[in-house]
Amino acid sequence: MALLTSPRNAGLTRSLLRIVILYSAFLILHSAAAAAEPLHIENVQIGLPGGKGEQESTPYRSGLWAPVYVKIKAGPDGNGLNQFVVRVESSDGENALVRYETPLPALTANEDYIAVAYVRPAGNLDDFSVHLVTADGQPVLGGPAVPPPADKQPLEPAQPLYLSIGSRLARNMAGDQGEDKQKQTTPFAYIDDVSYMPDRWFGYEAVDCVVLTTGGELIKTLLEDSAADRRRALAEWVRRGGKLIVSVGANRQLAADLLKKMPLGAAERAPLIPCDLDGPPVTCAEAVDLSHWLGPAKPLERVEFTHLRPGAGVVVLVSEACKDQDGAKVDCPVLVESSCGLGRVWLTAFDLETGPFGAKDAEDSRKAFWAKVQTEFTPRLPVPADKNGFNANEPQALLADLERSLDDFENVPVVNFGWVALFILVYIAIVGPLDYILLTRLFKRPELTWITFPVVVVSLSILAYVTAYSMKGDDLRVIKMDLVEYDLGDQPQAYGTSWFTLFSPRIQNCTIGLEPSAPDWASPPAEGTTNRAVMVAALTRAGQADAAGSPSLFRKPYDYAPDAFGVEHTPIPVWSTRAFQASWRAGVDKEKPPVADGTADKTKPDPVRADPADANKLIGTIRNNLPVALESVTIFYRGNYYAAPDLAPGAEFHVQALWQPRPGKDQPGLAALGWAGDASVLTQPIEEMSEGRSTNRPYYVPAVPRNQLMKDMLFHTKTTGASAKTNIGLRVFDQSWRLDEKKVQVEQGKEGRVFRDEIILVARTSALSDQAAKAMNDPACPTRLWIDRLPDGKSKPPIPSGYLTQETYVRVYIPVQHPQPDKAVKP
């Protein structure tokens, strides 16, 4: 005690007491803050769960949407509905910060909750962060979480991504990858908890194929009302071009209930796949036909199959001779295929993870099955451009070319670099030697440089600005390209995608929205509601390794609107461009779809159907109900394409004319494989402009013709023999699988071939290039662009001043009626 109170140690004692008091105060304040903290983030995961093989990584793809899983721990008092928001912030392709917000539901005291937000990453997530904020935007105590590890890398552009939902099938799906496993391993993700299923359809955007297994416990949770958003998101993704494999075995009744709950809404009752599977199971002593379809593999024995009853449009790939519960012989389809909107669905009558297929002695069958799946569903890589092979690190060419073509503003002159260099030299001469000579030799007042130097800099800057302003003008300019697709099945639907670039004459923060033109191109939404089936995002090249440019010193974030149906306050620098992509879905009038098979006279229906005299030919009528002419019309049927005449508004065409003999033609149709290279189809009937770029022409064809890019996109697999471009980011538009013959088993040990019972019509409309006020209200414009406001379901879109260039392409899927299902041709 004396030692502590001695004068020599008094200062030390006081210092120690201060430290103890401050530390105690810190603990008290920290405890109080922790007690007052309403909720906090415990963990963040970017991308779908899983990774390559057995690695516990999370795959995502640069330039495409990815889910962000934020594990929330509620506070001791819980919280109310929408009281707090999870905010995800990241850089886009232009190094601007963009935010996506997900409101939190009501949580009970200390409840654990997985909030699913979304990010559209550009590059390696260098500026990624997650924040908890209140409903009015105030940060919650604890600050942001910045979770991505330093080595977090996106998938390479050439890599496909498979996702299994229900069980972890990565090991079975990988199979034998060959000697160089590191180079050939396919990335797999898995979800075995419904909480990790995306609740928005674009959360699956990076996935090439989803495998949904129904033999486990996940299906029970997925059927609950709380999982409705998850079911709807998966169904919406499939209908917009996704690829899905569903296995049905032990839980067949639950699977039947799930497929019935997968329609998009009460008014849309078309099932995910028109196939009844409610009946009792059947047994097969030896699945011989399945083993032959898979290739040389040991047949599965004593298999119990779900009895599938395919409906219209379903192709039976494999069928087995089985026995029902009474011992009677029945022919049971065990693997079927169908379209679902723009998507592709396989349905297996057996479980992929349990039962005979999951047994140890079925390894050969599993490997053969997954090899077959990857052959059918994995996007095919382009032919290598040179002997060095395809460079997986190179950004995809097709989307990059599309972005460049949309950035080609013909009427906005670009100052030649030679003039820029000359002006720089003149500037240097004025502020340097000339200023020195005038002030020291002529006026003999060198101190005046404090006045002349800033005057010269400001004057020349104003002169440069005025010169650029006079050249580039003060008009907003937009180049927009639309693809509108119509599925004319039992529940007709319209699907659209818009790509557009804005050239801004001034610094501004734009709010961007879009909606389909109704009622000419699609049915309008319900009165007083906005069309939330629209997604708008800044266009970033998928696979881009790093964001373009360098970030500004003071970056103000812009925001995605709820459900990403628009973007708000997007910064566009002066005399710069900004590219966007929008996707939408809408209903169409079933009585009068925009493009229809049949005549206008309902008393004399004439649908497209097989010719009774020759199943390889068609009869029937196609009618154009759009307010604009369809030009360069092509019809695909049974692996061939046929040139059809242009269709004016209200015009009809009899498809039997396609098979009439033509002078100089040995056959009416040509192989679909050559369509993309045929310069006579899907052309723009305006010649390319000369170097003079006369402004009197109504339309300018860019250096990379957009019609050729569209041809590569629509049936990309059919163009890879002649194209070295990859279609990453555009894979959902490749409908080549609809044109192919299907390999099926017609009887034990023998194969046959069938085509889908549908035709595909592809056409374009005349390009528009006019003042925005006129072009946006033109009936030929399939979508209305909203600038500075978002669609509200009540008012009309604001018409911006400036100019709009519009290109529109149309693809229509028309079922072909048959008196009887088309039978496979025996070999």
C-alpha cells in the first residue's frame, strides 16, 4: 500500500486507475449497446451454396444476378414487419455503386432468419458490402459487414453451372471427368434447405440447369404456403428459358401436388409439365430400354416407376414394359421431355438419389445418365479460333459485340484524335512559350502570369466545351433493340427482352423503367397496378473480369427499385453512354394473339396441323395481328427452315405453300444448321451507310450488324460450327434444342427419332429512327421506355426530348396439331 501511495508511484497509480475506469466504462457502454441492438448480421454468403466437386465454395457469375444470403439474428425484443432492411451495395460495370434492398419480415425474440438479397456483380466484388438499415435508411448499430474473402473469384465464362435442389448430387453428376480433372470439372451448387432457394426468378440467372429431386424432406417444406415465393421464382425462371430436371419416385403424390402448385398465378393454370403422375406405381423387373437409351449399361432390376401419363406436347424419350399392381402389363413412360414457356423440362419416373438408381451397383447407370444430361444441357463451346484453343478468360464475344453495336451513335460525331493532339499542342504553346514571350519580352511584366495563366485556362476550357457542345448537341439519344417471343400453347404468353443504350448530353441521374406496349403487343396489367414481371438492370458483360474504368472520388450510389423492376438515379456523365437490359413477361389475348395460327373468321378455323397425306408437311394458316408488318419471315419445322412471304398487319399465310415446288429449288426447306450463315434471312432492307454518314438517311446499320448478332443468339448451338463466339449471358435465348431430333426408345434395344410438334416463326420489323416523342408512340415499338419516372399503372410514360432508334425481332412458337401422336421412325 505504501508502495502505491508513495510520491514516486502516485502518477503511475493514477494512470492505472484511469485505464481501469475507462475500460469499465467501455464494457458498460458496449453491454448497453449490445442489449439495445435490435438485430445484427451473423454471416453473409454470396452466390448459390456449393462449388466445384466437394469444395464448400459459392459460385457466382460476373455480370449476372446472384443471391446474397444474409443470416440475421433478431434482438431480444424482435422486430415488426418491414421495420428493417438488408441493403447490398456493389460496383456495376461502370464502377458506379448500386444498391439492392430486401425488407425483413416480423421476427420473434432472438429468431434466426436467412434474408435473401441480390447482387449483379461486376468483377471480383471489390466494393461489395452489406448493411442493416431502418425503413427510413438509418444505419443499425454495428455498421456494415464486408464478408467476401480476398480470393473470391467468379466462374470463368466458359464454365456451365448446375444446381441441385433437394439433395447434393454433385458427386454423382461429376462422374468421370477424364484425366485433367482440374480443367474439366463442372461447377455444381446445391440447395437442401428451402430458405436458400431464391425468391426472385433472376436469382437463378447464372444457372444453366436445375435438378429438382423430390425423394427427400425438402419437398414437404416447399409445399408449405410460406414457400410460395420460392415455388413461383423457380417456375418463372423455367418459363423464361431455364432448364429443369425433375425426378419423381417415392414421394410421387407430394411431387404431383408440387407440380400443380408451380403455375405463376391463379389465372395461369398451365402446369410446369403437362404430365399426370397421380396414379399407382408400376414395377419393372429389368429396365432394359432405359439402359439402351443411356448406352451400354447394366439394366436396373426390380425398379418401381411412377406411372406417367403424358399430355399434349410431351415427348416420351424412354418407355418400359412394366406391370401394374394387379399384375397386368402396361407400357410406362419413364423419361419424358416438354417445353414450359421458353424453358425445357425433363421428368424422370424414378428417384435420382435413392432406390435402385442410387444403389452402389448402379454406378454405371448413374455415370451414363449424367453424361447424357451434360451432353443435352451443357452449353456447347465455340470452335477454337486458333490452334491455341479457346481462351476461357476472354469475355464473351456475342454480348460484347451487342453492347458495342448499341453504342454506335451515328449522328454523334467523334473528334478525330489528330485534332485533339493539335489542340493540346496549341494549349501548351499558349500557356507556355507564348505567355512567357509576351509577358517578358513585350510587356516586361512577368508577374502578370498570375492573371494570364488562369484566364487562358478558363477561356480555352470554355472554348473546348462550346465546341464539343455544338458538335454533340443537347439531345438525349437512345438505341434500343427488342426481342419479343410468343408461346401459343394452352396459356399464351409473351416474353420480351430489351437492350438499350442512352447517350446523355449532360450530367444527369436517370430513373429508368420499361413496360410492354399494350394492347398491341401484350395484354395490359390489371388496372391501377404496375407490371412487376419486368426486370431492369445496368448492362454488364457477363464474365467480365473487372469493372470498366476507375471509380470517381465521390460516388453516390443508385438503387434498384423493388424486385428490380427499374433503376433509380443512375449516374450518366456528360456526353457519355450507359447500357441497360430489361426482361418482361405478360399475358396475351387468347382469342386474338399478336401472331396466331388460324383465320380471322372464327367460323372457319384453320389451325396449323400435320398434312394427313404426309406428316412431314403442314397445312393451315398463320395470321399477323400485330400493328406492324413482319418482314424476312422464316419458319422452322422438323430441323429445316423455310422462307415465307412478308406479312402485313392483318395478312394471312397458308403454310402448305412452303412445300410447293419452286424454280431452281431441289427441295423447299434447308437444314437449320445453315440458317445463321444465310445472308438472305432476317435482313434489314436498308444499305449500310458510307463513310460520309449522311444524316438524311432514316437508319444507320452499325459496323456489327445487330441482325447477325440476333441470329447467333436465337439458335446459338446451330451457329457454333461457323462462329467462335460464346453466348454467356445470352444462353436462355438459344432454342436450338427445339429444332433437334429426339433420340427415343421405340422397343427393346431399338432406337427411333422424333421432332417436336411445333413450328417456330422468326421475323423482324422495319427499323425506326425518329424523334423519341414520335418513335415511342409508334405502334411498331413493342415496349415503352420510362425515363425519369417508373411505371405506376396509372399514368402514361413521360416522352423525353431527343431521338430513338428501334429494332424489333419476333419469335413465335406454334403447336402443330396431330390426329395422333407422331410415332418414332424405327431404325
